[in-house]
Amino acid sequence: MINVRQHLRQKGGTSEINISPLIDLVFLLLIFFMVTTSFVRETGIEVDRPTASTAAASENSNILVAVSSDGEVFFDGQRVDIRTVRSHIGRAIAENPGAEVIVVADKESRTGLVVQAMDQCRLAGAERVSLAAADGGVNN
């Protein structure tokens, strides 16, 4: 068996630890987790959605527009003017052509503002525009 201390004393040098394989492994793990992570997009505000017994979950990638109870419109976590929703949605559809646009409106929000937001989404070229609702279930 090799005695490490005696071997080092005879050579008169110091031992070095090669950490480059460790660094390679850390970078590979980092790349793996970055590729496999799914990023969740949020509307930017907490919305109290109305319930609907016919609500269904959507499996596709979605573009979210939020309308708050006090008449503010949010896109991608930032407050936007209703007149700029069309350009924001147009850009998002250009990046992801198959995406569905979902308007997440608070149940206390004005109907006219929600309709304006949905209209701006359709004018931007969105083929599918939906209104989000919480699943209320059916009471028997």
C-alpha cells in the first residue's frame, strides 16, 4: 500500500487537486436544470376570478392579460394602458404563434373594460381569446 505522507516527503512537492471535472459537472447540471425548467407566467396581480361550473383547464401555452377590480390592466406583470394591449399581444403572438390569449378579470371589474381588453386581443391577431374563471364545480 502507498503511504501518501512518505511519498510526498520523498518528492518534496505538494499535491494538487484538479477541480476542472467538478466545474464541468456543475455546468452540466446547471444547463440541465435550465433546459428542463418550465417558466410560469403570472399576470402580476391577485385577481378574484368568478366561478363557473363549465370551466375547463387549458393545456396550451397562454398569454395572460389581467383586469383588476379598480380598472387597471396588466400584461406580463406590468400595468399597461388599455390602448397598448393590442401592441403587447401582437408582439407576444409573434413570439408564440400557437398561444391562446386568456383575459383574467376580477369578478368586481367593469364588464366594458373586460370587453375592450378582449377586443384589443382579437384586433392584435389572436385567434383564441378566453375569459378565465375559477372551477366552481356542480353542487348536487
